[in-house]
Amino acid sequence: MNLLLVAPLLLTFGGAVAGLFLTRLVSPATCARVLTAAVVAAAGGMAAALVLVGMAASSELSAVSDAVGWCRALYPGDHGAAPWAGVVAVGILIVAAVRGVRYLRRVRSEHAPYKTIDGIEVVITSEPIAFAVPGRPGGVVMGSELFFGLDADERFAVLAHENAHLRHHHHRYVHTVELCAAVFPFLVPLARQVRFATERWADESAATEIGSRRTLARAIARVALMSHAREPSPALAFSGRGSSARVQALLHPVAPRRFELAMAVSFGTLAATLAGSSVQVHHLALFLVHACLS
Amino acid sequence: MADRRPMGSLEAQVLGVLWRAEGPVTPAEVREALHSDLAYTTVMTILSRLWQKGLAERMKQGRAFAYGPVMSESDLAATRMRAALTATSDRTATMSRFVEGLNKREAAALRALLDEADG
């Protein structure tokens, strides 16, 4: 690998990792937006890098090289894009594509039963479920035991939270980053952060709407404990990032840190990731232009 | 905000009024309680949708209907046969669910926080 290829990748990873610290600094809405952009940039950069390695390696093969007329001037000398590296890169790309398609199919099949949901729908089940169904018409599905198990204020808080997801189109962020994470699993931690940020975003939005952080906190805690009583989850990859962190954030809101610092980190994260991936894409574009023109 | 209010949001507002009311309320009373510029017919439509879904009860009051909340699952089931949606958490993994799974330590922390929120 030459430095030109590795440097942008490192930059991309660096930006992505810096994004992990964003949650503590900025509002959930900003966090969700910046991290989504960073994830998309990182995935794009990664894909471009793989294509580049695949093409560089294939240019080493005399048969391909002669047939297409690859220009070696762009990567002069021994740049180390050995054929095996190309095979690995193309292999990863194929696996990534398959995983991406699989994720999209999964989304479609999971949403299919709820196509007719229009507004609030209470489904008779003892499972403590509550979720937003995006799309048109779209709405909110709640399990009956949950619905009737909460008091009126808590029930209203749950509805406000789910409606906030719909109003702010959170599924777009979540599906985008989860697609990227399905394609490139190294993005899974960042995708989780985005999901968590959308939950916090909906919490803040709902708390404002109902005028009580405490009521929403109580609703989250009670529903989470109902779920826990049914099927305890063995361990969360990011412990402390789930319900208790949300309740904590609602009961003890942290005064926003200094604005400049927050903005600096947001833009730094985004810039590093974008720079990293755009250099990647730029390489690819140059390569393609040479390949086609020569 | 430029976005139209989703239907679920309007329904939630109206349900909130029914849940807080002392007894059955008329569409006019609902509209008044909402403090919004919703048209009377819109409120009527939402109330009758909620009734059709079995989320509200209605009774004749004079010439119009008055609406009240449905308080239990048996009322819900009796009012309307629902489509058998197989909603289970493992089949909704790509959706935004209200809560994610909990481990033991988190459950303990949550119980402490719940006491705090109740107190």
C-alpha cells in the first residue's frame, strides 16, 4: 500500500472515532446529523479505496492492462498493489454488496406488515412494544399490555416520543447509517451512536411537548423494566448507552458545554471524515479518467 | 416547522384530552381543550377514527356524540377485531423502538432512577 492510499483511510477512521466523543458535547440533533454525514463519508471513502486497490491490482495483470490500456503513470513503479491485494479488495466489495442488499431486504420485510398503519394502532400483545412506523400514512404501534399498563401521562409521553421520530424523519438517519454499517461492519459502533442520538433527540422533543422531563423519564424506565422482566438482554455492546443513559439525561440534564468547543469538534469530525473520503474518491476519479483516456 | 403534523400526533393530542377529562367530552370541548386552530370537522374526524380503532368509546349525548377513553384491553378487543399484526421485537429490529434491551446492571440502575423520578 502506498502512503497516498493509507493516509486518507487513517484520516477517515480518525474522524469516525472522534465522532464517538460527540455525544457528550453537542445536542442530540446535531450529533445525529454530523455522525450520519461522517458515517456516509467513511463508507464512501472505504468503498472508493477498495475499488482503487482492485483496479490498481488488475492493471498489473498484463492481460487486463493491455486490453483496457491502464495508465501506469499515475501509480509509477512498484506501488505494491499486488494482484492478491486486488483479489482481496474485490472480495470485500462483493461481500459488502451482498450484506447491503440483505439489509435493505430485511428493512422491507420488517416494514411490510405495517404498511396500512395510519396513526395510532394498539396491537393486542403482552410484549411491551412501542415503535414508530415511518412512511405514508405511517404512525405508531403500541402493544396493548404496555398501553394499558402505563398511566395516562406516561402513555402520552410514549406517543410523543414516537411521534417525534416521525416528525423529524429519524428513520432516514437510522436506515442510512445501518446500511453503511451492514456494508462495512467497522461502522457499527458509530451507527449505534446515531441510533442513540435519535432516541435522545426524540426524548428532548417529547419532553418539551409534554412539558415534563420527569414523566418521560418515568415512562422510559417503566417500559424498559417491563421488557427486562420478559427477556433480559445478556449484555449491550455499549453498556450505559441505552435506557438508563436516556433516563439519566432527562433527570439530570447537563448544561451544554461551551458552544465553540462543541462546534469545533463537530466540524473537525466532519471535515476529517470528508477530507479522508474525498481524497479517496479523488484518487478513484483520477484513475478512471486516466484509464479511459489513455 | 414546515412538516405537516403526522396523523399519529393529532390522534395523540386528542387521546390526551380524553385521558385527562373527567367524563365523556364532546368534539367542541376537545377542540377547546387543545388550544389549537384545528377545524371542528378535523376534531370530529380524529374522534371517529379513534372510535373506529377501538381507542375511544362514544355515547349519544343529545343530538351529538360524546367521547371517552377506552380503559382496558378487554374493551379494546370487544370494540373491534384487529388485524393480527405479529409485532415481536425480533421482527422490528430495523425500527425505532421505544426502548432497547437491558442488562442486569442497567436494570438495577433504572430501578434507582425510577424511585428518583417517582419521589
